[in-house]
Amino acid sequence: MERKNRQVKLKEPGKWVAPALCIAGSLALYLVLTFTAKPLGSVSPDGVIVREPYGGKEEQYELFVEGLEAEEIPIVVAVEPRVYTEKEAETVFYSIMDGMEERIRGNNPSLLEVTSDLELPTAIAGTGVRLRWHSSEPDYINASGMLGKAVETPMDVLLAVQCSDGMHKAEFEMQIRLVPPDRTEQEARAEGLKKEITGREAAQRTEESLTLPLEYEGKTLRYRTRESNPYSAILLLGVVLALLLAAREQSGKKEKEKQREQELLLDYAELVSKLMVLIGAGMTIRNAWERMVRDYEENQRRRKQKPRAAYEEMKLACFQMDNKTPEGTVYREFGRRCRLQPYLKLSSLLEQNRRTGTKNLRAILQTEMEDAFELRKNLARRMGEEAGTKLLLPLFLLLGIVMVMIMVPAMMTMG
């Protein structure tokens, strides 16, 4: 018997899924970090430590020195990244400036026809060189390459850039030309009107109000603000909330219906067992039915238990019988209200016994009770599996958090 139970437990896959995933995830993470991470504090047998490349970071190496004393001596060595010689730096600076026009022109055809923002980098990847820009006309184009005021005629601007690797510096200058953007006739008139309004605004700043021009280039002007309702989003929000509430209500209704069915199935075995015992004691079906309802009501009064769907339906059936509803009809409607196959079968047996006087009703109920208990065990097993499945999501979340906590420091250490 013990061996059989052990075999049944081993067949439950859900019980071992989370531990297996944890072990597999930790093993995969260990292998990835082991074969991809740079060994920390490594030094070759001939005493060589490889520096970080140009533009890298300072690295701290914890070393253990043998031979200086009787025992190993721990020391910490700070190793700076590799730097250029003066000649190497000059070569790198000039090579960067050779391709600078392609780097910075952005959507402009060339630096002599600049009508949109430039893309001025502050560092060159892989070289360790940083750039600092300066514009001779910051009102029209700033040190970030963004255009400011629009030019009416072509304007020459001097862009100065300082290249530095941390030890060496070099200054370079680039000549660019800002040109007016191509505008249609309509855009040009709009720009002209805008400038006139800007001039009036500057001239009338001491007055209480701004007077807009009512005529421009011989055309009469009228003004209005954009008509917009800032509260229109409330309507959309109301519709979205209504849909969410309807979906929630529908979901809640389905969940309640599912819980009611589970409750009916869990109580079915107990209901059939009590009915069989009372009928075996010599009671009629109706008397046994009424006795079960009285016991249910008494337990509710004493223990303040929550209503149970099966017994509430039995109580309603008692009210129907008290109101002179035919007993067979009451049993049939009881099964229909429960809407589950076991209850439909029970109501059919009771109705048939009422009509034809079925023999051996107690034996039939005994068989039905055994089937009901088997159904209850299967239901309990399924509910346990569902609960275990719901617990997998928190386990996966915890596993993800643990992996992030391990990988982030490891990746930061790898640089």
C-alpha cells in the first residue's frame, strides 16, 4: 500500500515543476556566467595584467603575492585603462575629424546648406575620445547642434570642437553655413505675419493688452483661438470604465456560477448519504427530505454557517410541497434548478419512485452514494491541481527577481 501511494505521488507532475525549473534556471545562469564572465583579478604566471582598452574604467585587482614572505600577502592594485601616446592621440584626433562631416550633418545635404539640426556627438565609441562643441552664433545654432532663430539670408557660423582623451587635447574648427529653409508662398506670408505680431508684442509690453494687426498685405484679418473641450476625455474614460465594469460583472457572475457548481458537487455525496440513511430508517422520501432541511436550518442557527446551495434548493422544494405542489414535480424542478448531471439523476430516481414505487431504492442510493464520493474525490483532486497551478506564477516571479539580483551585479562587474 505504501509503495502504491508513493507511485501515485511520483505521477503528479505539478509538484516537481517549480523545483525543477529553479534548478535548471540556476544551472543555466551558472554556466552562462562561468563561460562568459571575465575572470576578476587574473594575472598571468609572468606577472602580466591586461588593461582595459581606450576609454575604459579603472579596475581593482586583489592579488596574492607569493615569495615575498613566508606566507602569501594580499594586495590591491588599481590598473588604469590604456592611454594614447601624444603621437597616437594626434593621429586618432585627425582620423576622427576626417569623417566628422558625415557624422554631424544629419538630414542636411552638406554643412554648407544647413536647414535642420546637426548631430553633434560628445564621445566617439571605441576610442575613448570625448568632444566638446562651441558655436560662434549660439542664438542660431547651439553647442548641441539644435537650430534656434531662423535666418533670412545665408549665414556663416564657426563650430569649434575640442577633442580630449583625458591626457591630450586638440582644438579644431569647422565652417558651416545656415541657409533659410525652403518655404512655400503661404508659409512665407505666415512667417512674415508672425514676425509683425512678435514686433508688436515687444513694442506693447508696457500696455495692458496686445493689439493684433487687422490688415496685412492688403488683406483683412480675423482671429480666433482653437476651440477645444478639455473635458472630452471624460466621456471616453466613462465608456472605458463602463466596459471594464461590465466585463468585471460578467467575469464575477461566471466565477460565482463556477463556485456554486463546485459547492453542489461537494455536497452531493453528503446529501445522498443522509437521504439513504433516513430512508433506511423507515422514513418516506418526503419525511427524510423535510428532516434534512430542518437539520440544515438548525445548524445554521447554532453555528451561523454560510448558506449551502444544495440545501437551499431543498428548502425551496419543501416550500413548494407545503404549497400543494405535486411531489414528483417538486423533485423534477429541484434537479433542473441544480443543472448538474448527478442532481438530475437523483431527481429522476425520486420522481420515478414516487410514480411507480421503485424497488430497492436504498440499494440504488447506496450505489449512487459510492459514485458520489468518487466524484467528490476527483473534484477535490482537480481543485488542488488548480490551486497548485495558480501558485506557479508567484514562484516564477520570485525566480525572475532572484535571477535579476544575481545577473545585474555580474553584468556590472563584467563592464
